Amino acid sequence: MDSYQYLIIGGGIAGVTAAETIREQDPDATIGIVSHEAYPLYSRVLLPSHLKRKIPREKLFLRTGDDFIANRIELRLQETVTAIDAKRREVTLRNGATLGYAKLLIASGGRVKPWGRPEDESVIYRLQTLDDADRLFDALGSIKNPLVIGSSFISLEFLEIFLLNGLTPGLLMRDEHFFASYLEKIGGELMRAHFQRHHITLYEHDEVAQVRRAAPGSSQIGTQEGRARIDLTVLTKKQQVIPCDALAVGVGIERNLAFIDRSNILRGNVGIRVNEFLETGQESIYAAGDVAEVLDPVTGTYRATGNWTSAFLEGKHAGLNMSGMRVPFTNIPSYSITNLGMQITVVGECLPTADLPKGDADTIVRVDTDKNEYERLFLVEGSLRGAVLINRFKDRAHLIRLIETHQKLDAYQDRLSSFQFDITTIPVI
């Protein structure tokens, strides 16, 4: 049985950053990474840029196999963990092999939630892995009429990918408007107008009831640049009929955690519960990245962030703490995207209204429709907990500082609903 002083499940940014941090702190340790993918580390956040033809495929890769060899980190590609035995400090692989460890990091990331029927897989596209991106890139020349499904950041990426490749997509979402968990009605109207400016056909507050494919030999099956194209008809629950030939799915991810089921590792709402040092309740087992729900020691809440920057920072802290340091992880998550000229930023904890804590919880909206600017502020007990910004990136840094320092905003509440009040004038103490 192979055994490592440090074993990491997951070859993404959290796992690789942790491994490289451990190597800096512990030059002689044995380190292993188990990754189910076939490639060394690549940038998931740059996959859309490649599909928009802004960067070549080779620019996606952040490490080579030689980098791991030089750093004396054993990278085990295309291997999948199926079980953890915390008492014996062992993990089992799908091929039946067993790996031992002294300290273990779970950074196994996530995969797109299951969607659709197996028989429709040839016309369903996702955007989570390099294989997903390669498959869509190859198909872009034959797709003529794509339909994007879901109300997510990935859905925004799909829309821009198709438009920049000369295709006009439709957008189907089950919510009443886009980003319904982040935006209220006015924000939803801004997004609706944004899509309409780009001639995107919207199907709101509806969802797929059935996907019908053209029968083999049907005149509905054509060719484009020598590639077969299958025409579809999507029937919705509201009896809408949507013709298309590709379904791009942006419905979120589920964490890769099936292998912890018998390990007594504590789960939270979506991932593994860890303290501010990224420790699970099991001795010498840590978690970071998409799979981790990290304790905020000030609010007492657990937060799963699921973005690239947070995964990198959590991997860094996990590596330091696994190496013997005690460095608490404190970070206000932030994610930004520029979509067809519209800049959207989410910072902190933007809870759906129904999930806001009972008691003194509120949201405040500021909007300037002439400038296409919008902010929604999420407050709990008078302190800013999170914010959604549209074309207001300039406020981001100050809002993060207000969240970090738990500033009481009661004295400013009457003014917060207007952009005439400059929120950056609120002092940070």
C-alpha cells in the first residue's frame, strides 16, 4: 500500500495550492494528490474565454506534469476515491487500491447537477470541466439554435459564448426573473432589459416538461459543415413550444462527496462542515474549496463559497494548517462577471429573503435606471452581510470592508436607498 504524510483528494486549485503550500513548509514530506480528471491543473474560470475564442486552449493549463515532478508531489490522475476509513487513515480507490495518509485534505470539488435524459446527452452541454469545454468548442460550428437552461453565472457565460460565436440563444428559467435569489423585481427588470437588448428570447417562470428529438432519417436532421445536427422541440410546463438544436445547462453543481458517507465526517447544508482552521471533526482530516462549509467565528454561520478565489485561499490556509500552523481562514467571498458589457458583482452572504434570519433582517435596493446601475444590500441586525452590484464595481472594496468589520449601519438606513448618498463615505472602524 502506498502511503503519504499528506494526501489530497482533488487536483483543482484548492488541492494543488494546498500541496504546494505544504511543500514550502515541509520540504521533505511525502505528498500525493488523487484526481479523477485526466489533466493537471487548468483554469476553470478561463474555460468561457477559450470558448469565446479569446485565448487558445494551451493557455488554460496552469501546471504541467513536470511541475509536479519538480516539486516532488505525486499526481495520480484518473483515479477516484470511493471511501475513507478515518480510523485506519486510509482511502480506497475505485480500482480497489488503498492509500494511507497521516493527514488528509478533501478538496474534491463539484460536478454539474444531473439534468435531462440519458438519451439526450448528445445535445446537452455543460461547462464545468475541460472535457465539457472541448466538446462544446467542437460543436459550435454545427449548432444553429441553442437554448440555455437555468438562472446562474454559467448561464450568463453560455449566452455570451453563443452570441460571440454568431448564434442567438434562447433562455429558459424556472424563476420569475434571472437571479431571483439575488435580485428583487427591479433588478430582475434590469436583467430582462439586458437580455432583450441582445435579442435573447426569454422563457421565464417555466421549465422543461419534455424534450422531443427528430426521428432518424427525418428531414429535421440536417448537416452543418459536415457535422450532423439534430433538431429538437422543447415542450414546457406552460405548454410553450421551443425549437432548438442544443441545450446548454447552467443549473448549478453538486459536491463530490459520496465517498465520505461512512466516514463520520460531518456534513452541512451542501458540503463538509469545517472550523475556521478548515478542520473537520475527524482527526487530521481537513476540507477546502467547493466541498467546504467554513465557520465564520463572528456570525457563527457556515459558508460554502464555491468560487475560484476562495478555493485558492482555502487551499493556501489548509496547507499552512496541515503543516502545523494555526492560521484561521477569514475571507469575504466575492465574485464578478462582465457579461455583454454588464458588470455584475456579488460579495458576502446574499441570502434569499425567505432564508434571512428571523428578526432584524432586511434588504435595501438602490437603483439608477438611466445609468443601468443597481445595488441590493443584505443587512442582518443592522450590519451589512452581503451585496449584489450591477455596474457599481467601484463600491465593492468598501462594501467588503463594511462586511468584514460588522459596521452598524442604522444611522445611515434612511439614506442607503439612494445613489445620491455615497456609501463609501461610511467610516470603517
